[in-house]
Amino acid sequence: MSIRQSILFRVRIAFLLLLLVCGAIVARILYLQTITGDRWRKKAKDSGLAFRSVTAMRGNILASDGSLLATSTMFYQLAIDPTVADDETFNKGIDSLAMLLAKKFGKKSAKEIKTELVLARQEKRRYKQLVEEPITYQQRNMALTFPILREGKRKGGLILEKTQERLRPFGDLAKRTIGFVQEDTGGLVRGRGLEYSYQNQLSGTNGEAIYQRIAGGAWKPIGDGEQIRPEDGLDIVTTIDIHLQEVVDKTLRQALIQHQADYGCAILMEVQTGEIKAIVNLGKENGQYVENNNYAVGDMGLSEPGSTFKIATMAALLEETNINLADTVQTGNGKYKFAETAEMTDVKEGGYGKISVKEIFEKSSNIGVSKMVFKYFREKPAKFYEYLEKFQLTKPLGFQMSGEASPLIKKPTDKSWSSTSLPWMSVGYELRLAPIHTLAFCNALANEGKFMQPLIVKATMKGDKIIDRFSSKVLANNIVSEKTLRTLRTLMEGVVENGTATNIKTKEYKIAGKTGTAEKVEKGVYIEKHYTSFVGYFPSNQPKYSCIVVIDNPKTASQYGALVAAPVFKEIADFAYRSYLMNNEFKKTVVNPRPPLIRAGYQADIQLLGNELGFRVESKTESEWSFGRVRTDSLLLAENKVFNSLVPNVTGMSLRDALFLLENRGLSVAFLGKGKVTHQSVRPGTKIIKGTRIVLTLGN
């Protein structure tokens, strides 16, 4: 036999043997799974072994600048198998272990802890919890230095189970929008807000590990780690501007307290992109205003809008007819009957008499608007509804968050339609809209007729890699003609310049908007409770932002949109204009010293800087590290939560402060450029691994 033939023969033999081994393995697996599977499963169940889920780390929810709105922090359940350590290790270390546990965690005395551990060892219990509450990463590291526990799992019986807690670094700010999730015993997930709407992206994929059920019903992990590793969830990046969110929250909250209202909401939107920069929902609970229900978007906020709807009515009239702003309508003595029992009224005692179309809108005359609509659409009410459809007011917007309300606007073919439906609908009654629907329509007028779908999530990310990017969809182009757009702008500017909202008129920039006051209905009867609102955009010559403010049932003497909601709009607009849009010419007119734009830093240093430069520093926190929020004449400091186990948010800090925080946590820091930190390569909230390299980008 030649050498070549000999080699081929040996290869064939080896291949045949390998094939037989593989066949035997497959046969054994089939045998175990089918023939004896039930017996082994029963044995595993009897021994208390089971695969249990290992929860993946939930993704972060981020503001538009990368600030953490919601994040998960790792905690640990500290326990021990007291039967593992040998007698020498246990007896030598038990007194010191008990003393340290009592001193550091303080729930029980050292004597009680020692007694329980000795008893558990004698009873051969395999699991004993050492600390009732989960401990932090820093406490875990400290516990690993304790006697017995420092011997580890195999020699000391140490048991560490990971758990996580959801944190909101900015407290209750945007709490309702951030939302929550809950999972019941059947695995059904319930929740609200972004946490619920993006549950699939945020939750990741859970892993699995083998656990053993031990005495007392507790589960003890078997082995050194997960058999199937969990895949962490994605981060979602919102459009929320944390500075604007804070100002809108504070301003609305003050107004609600002042007017003792039931609830309020406000939305600030970027005109061209449809991005929501701030959204606040505040309702009254136990005498306090909290972020409880989604009044801005959901069913809780569905209400008759009142006079803000006159914008849509005027748009339909301008599109359908050739009316001129100088044309006049006789509004009479402030009372007008469309039917025997249906009387329309105006706010002004004695009425406005004969006034122009422009004055009708500026003064918000119900009679003037409803008479025009009745005149031109009485014979063709379906045409009026068609315009509302064209204006995108009759259907949901397809908002990214679950729970969006559906507009309730009746059709002429509906059973509830009556001879008075048309005039009452024209002034914002007999229909129901959520604030976001009114705002989206107004935003389209500011955006040259382009109707943008509101956007609140712009990306999902894994680390620094963008997985999906979202942009606002254009739901409709040219919802009204250019001529109508120009006329509506004139009318809405007139409301602030000459009409119901002159109290928010400013020389610095122009506002276009509309006040709204609607009587509320209880048991089918209109009562003396009011739903007040203001919607508009600014600066009206080059619109950057649109905004709606709603305050429900104010209980003070002021119960009109102009006096309750409009001032809130004005304060929000002032801050946005001065902080984001103010031109150089306007800056020269400011007399009072404005604080510099300090994004973040060491609180004591910021306070010292304020004293030196003469601007006021207000602090909401006693934390060493703070975020700076520039206000009109002061700097407001909010807490920057810093955890030893998580990468801190150093965006906006000086290089000195950033280096101090990062290097003291064992990170290797490199930097590019000069000035403040504008970007960090490792996302805030990431678990720290000693020696990880982080690159800081600096700029002005």
C-alpha cells in the first residue's frame, strides 16, 4: 500500500469514527429529551432547579442634549450560603463580619446577626440574606472586603444577586411624559408615557440562569453567571430641551397655584421640525400639583376648546369666501338667537354692535364668527367639515406615545347634529380636541401651511451608535392658501396688538395667537367653570416656536384665557426668545446684568463666580455638583446626581471639573479642543469599568 493510500485510509477511518461519535451524541440527546425527558424534568423539579429570567439592563431616556431623564442603576442583594466556609474560616471571621454588617448597614445588632448566621449554619440552610435592602455598587465593593465574604462564592459562600432601580435624575420633571412600566404576575406589561411606548426598545432581551429553590421559597443562583447573557436595552433620545422643560414646568405651576386651578398643561414645539421641546402635565393631588395625567395628548385632556377654535373657523371662511377684513357684521347687543332655546352671547355687556371682521376676531366675538359661518355654510355644512378634515383636525396625529386621544368632531350626517351645531362648533363648542391637536394646526400656520406630525423621540441608540433615526412626517402640505396664511397672521397678531391679549404685547418681538375660554359641561348643562387657553407662535415674522397653554377651572376672579393662560405663554416665550433667539441688537438694550451661560460645574465655584460678577444664583439642591439654568436675571442650579459606579454627565463643565470627576472614578481621559465639554464619548449613566478610555470634546 502506497503512502498516499495509507493516509486516505486513515482519514476515512477517522471520519467514520467521528461520524459514529456524533451519531451517538445525537442519539443520546434524543433519548434524554424524549424517552427519559419527563423523568429528568421531574428530578430537576424535585431538586428545585429551574431556569429563571435574568433581567437585561434597561436603556436610558435622554433629553436632546444627552442629559439623563431616566436611567437604571445596578443594585445588589447581599446574601450568603453559611454552610460553604470551613470551620476555621467561619469561626475566625463571624464576629468581625457581624460587627461590620451592623456598623455599615445598621438594621440589626452585631449579636443578632451572629446568632442568625450561626443558627443558619447549624440548620444547614443554604441561603441567608445579610442585608434587607439592595445595596449599591460601592457598598458591594465594601462588603467584598469583609471576613468570610472576601473568600468569595466557593470558599466563603458569598451570594450576590443583581437588581436594578429606575432613577429620574431631574426628579419629577417631565415625569408623566417619561412614564413607567409595570409587569403583572401573568407577564402582561402595563404603563404610560415613553417608558411604556418604547418598552420593546428599552427593555432589551432578558437572559437565563439556573437557580435552585431553597428553604423559605428563596431562589439561589447556581454556577458563576448567566447561561444565556441578557442583551441590554437601547437608549432613546427625545426632543426635550431640559432648560425649556424646567421653565415651562415652573411657570405653569406658579399659575396653577395662583389661580387654584384643577389642572394645566403646556406644550412648546419647534415650528419647522415639529419637535416638542417641552411638555408639562400638572394635576392637583393632595393639595399639590404633580405630573399625573396626560392632559396635553390623552383622553384626559379632551375638551371643548372654545375660542382658540376660531382660528380654524376663520381659515375655512377665508378659503371658502371672498370676505375682507374690513367687512362688517352686526353683532347687536351681545345676544343672538339661532333658535328659540339656543342663544349665543358675547362677553362684553351690551355687545359690540357693528364691527369689522378683523375686530370680530381680535375681540373674540362669538356672535360675529357664528353669524358668518351660518351665512356661508348653513346650506352646505358638509363643506365646513371638509375644511376641518383638510386642516387635519378630525383624526389622530399618529403621535409616538401611546394614549393619544381621537378628536371628537361631529359630521352633518351624525344623529347628534342639529340646526344649531354649525354656529356652536364655529366657536369651539359641540366638539372636543386635545391640546396637541390645536397646537399642531396652529404650528402648520406658522410653518407656511406645512402640517408637521409632532415629534418627541428622534433616535434610538446603543452606546454611541444610532440604531434608528426618526424625523417628523409632513401630514399635509399647503393646508391653506398663501393669501389665507397672510390674513390669519394679521388676525392672530391683532389679538395681541389690539384685542383680547394686549396684556402680553411686547416691543421686543411679535406674538401671533388666540385666547380661548370655554364654559364647562356637567350633566349636559353648561356651568360657571371655565377651560382657559392660549395658542400661538413667535416671533410671528419668523416663527421659531409654537406653544399652547391650558389651565382648567381657575377659581380666582380671573377666569378668561387672556388673564390666566396668556401670561404663562408670554413668560415661556420671553425665556425662549432671550435664551435662544435674541439678536445682538436686543442684547445691547438689556440693562440688568445677565448671568453667563453656565451649563454645569461645582456648586461652590458657581456661587463664588456669581458673587464676583454680580448676578444672582438660586439653588434647588445641596448637591456638590449642579446643572446651571439661565433665567432672565439669575442662574438657577439644579442637582447633577453623581454616582461612583456610573459615568457622570460632564457636558457643560470646565475641563478641570470634568477631569476631577472622571479620573477619580478610574477612567482614562483624553480631550480635544478648548473651552467647555460639549460631548463625551462614553454616555452618562454607563456602568464604570476601571481604565475605560473616555474622550471629551471641548468647545465654546
